[in-house]
Amino acid sequence: MAFPATIVVLPLGILFILSGLIVNVIQVVVYVLFRPISRYYYKKVNKVLTEVLWLELIWLVDWWAGVKIELYADSETFKLLGKENALLICNHRSDIDWLIGWVLAERMGCLGSTVAIMKKEIKYLPVLGWSMWFADFLFLARNWAKDEQTLKTGFEQQVRNPVPFWLALFAEGTRFTQTKLLEAQEFARSRGMPIPKNILVPRTKGFVTAVMHTRTFVPVIYDCTFIVSKTENSPTMLRIFQGIPCTVKVQVKRHKMEELPETANGIAQWCKDLFVAKDALLEQYNTTDIFGEFELQESRRHKRSIMVVLSWSCLLGFLLYKFFKWSSLLSTWQGILLTVVFLVIVSAVMETLIHSSQSESSKPASLPIQDPIKQRLLQK
């Protein structure tokens, strides 16, 4: 059932922002007290703090909107998910691919140790961006002279991660839109590359650097391919708040790091071939409704996120009740004005968070598989 956004964004925004600020303050204290002494124990504590906040977003996807995530993988890969360090290389189909990744990480037990490479503007977002910064996300300025060192330093920090972690990379560098697809097709045509129809041409520098600096302690790469059911609209944060469900299909293919080439050029070509195969997989689904050769695995949503939301709701409800009773804030026009200002600020912050995840919508072209390279790679 869809709800008007204005009815749910404000109360859920108050819950998320107030609980997030509490978590952020605790993270500051832990960062100052624990991190200089032991990075190991800092990460252990921060993992719990991060999950206590992020589980509210998991609840939005799993239980409020009822988004169905279909996970396709072989049985061996499914058993190992969340139990080993992994580099995830994903296509970028929707506004909330990162959130779908978080849902999968939560189901596999490594939500608080999931790290991603993102644009630097994200770290300035109130609550959410700050929590990502404390979780050691890698933020890029899209200036390779600066970003190369940022990546190297960030990868070195993951060596001491006390629990299995996922390091996610969207190699396309931006979300898929029809406009960006046309630009990618023109670029591929000018370089004599296979013409993409459902993905963008990957930017391989970041992937190469990631492989070169993590292959000694990250044993595998998870090749993740996302696609939304053809009969449904692509999910957005706004639709999630409105409680609009959808089905997202995810295929995970496991590659051992030792199987990758040793040279930078070889790794870059491996990445390009991987995205040609992704394109072929997505074309196959668009034309035949068949999504790869792997079986559908049962990945159940957990009730832990419900307990977290209920706990935060009770705690904050009690604290707000005591605060208003003690301060008599609503008994004076000044207090009423301050309350209105607070609600406006909450609305502005939520608008910023929602807007930051939006992109131009687009639909993939439904064209038959014609490229023999894609046909061959799809069978691998």
C-alpha cells in the first residue's frame, strides 16, 4: 500500500535524525578514546554502533516497503557470503543500489563491516554521511591525483579489520541513465569496444588500484549484477518512504583473487570483460526473462531491524515526553516557534537525504543479443 510521502517522511525523519545524532555523538567519543589506542577494538565497537543506525534503513526496505530481493548464486558462494573478505564490483542500476547491498550484507551478517567507495559529497550528509565516515568509507574527489592516494590509504586500513568485510565498488562511477548510456555508447564506439546497452563503460583505475592493494588479504571478488523486475518501476528513496514494493534481482558470481592477472593492464581488461558479460546477462533477462544460470537462494529478512526501530521509538518517545513535560515548551509561543523550526530543519535534512540519492530515470533498451563477445562471456 502506498502512503503519501509527507505523512511518513516527517515522523520517520525525526526518528532517524534524533537516533542518528545520538549514535554520531557516541561515535565521536569512541573515535577519540578507542581509535588512538586500538584500531581493532574501535572497529569492533563502531560496527555495533553503525548497525544500530543502519538497521533503521534496512527496516524501511524489508518491512515498511516490502522490497523483495531475489538472490541468485551457486550453493558454494551462498554459504561463503559474509564469512570472508570480499571486493564487490557492482553495476549501478537504481538510486538505492547501495541500500540493497546493505540489506544483503545484513542478511549475511556483515552490515557493520561493509565499506564502499563513494563521491566525497556524501560524507557531509547529516547523520548518514557522518556514520559512513566513521565506518571508514572511501570518499573520492574524482581527481585521480588525489583519489589514488586516498584509495591506497583506505585499503591499507582494511588490513586490520577484525571481522569479515565487504568492500563495494561501482566501477561505472555513476548511475545508469539513458543520457549516460548514449555517452557510453559513443565512447565505446570511438574506442572500438563492444557497444553497451544496459551498463556504462567501467572506469578501471579504481578497480585496478583496489585489486593491487587488497589481493594479499582479500581472497575473492563478488561480481554482483542488479536488475529491477521489468514490470515495476525502479526503486527510489521516495518510493521506499511511500511504502511502494518492488522486486530486485541480484546475481552474485564468485571469482578467486588469485585467478586475476598480475599486471595493471590485465586487471583493467578483466574488469572490462566482466562488464561486457554483465551487459549480456541483462540483455538476456530483457529479452527472455531468464536471469543467469544460478539457482534462486533463500535469503530471509531478519526481525532484528524491527526490534531496533521499536527500541528507538520507545526510547525517543519517552525522552521527548519527559523533555516537553519538563520544559513546558508548547505552553509558550517561543516554544511553539522553536518546535516548528525543529520540524522544518528535520524536513530539510530529509529532503537533502532523499534528493542526494535521486537520478534521472531510464529504462534499458530491449534489444537482442548480437555481439558474439557478449554471447561467449555469458557462458563463462
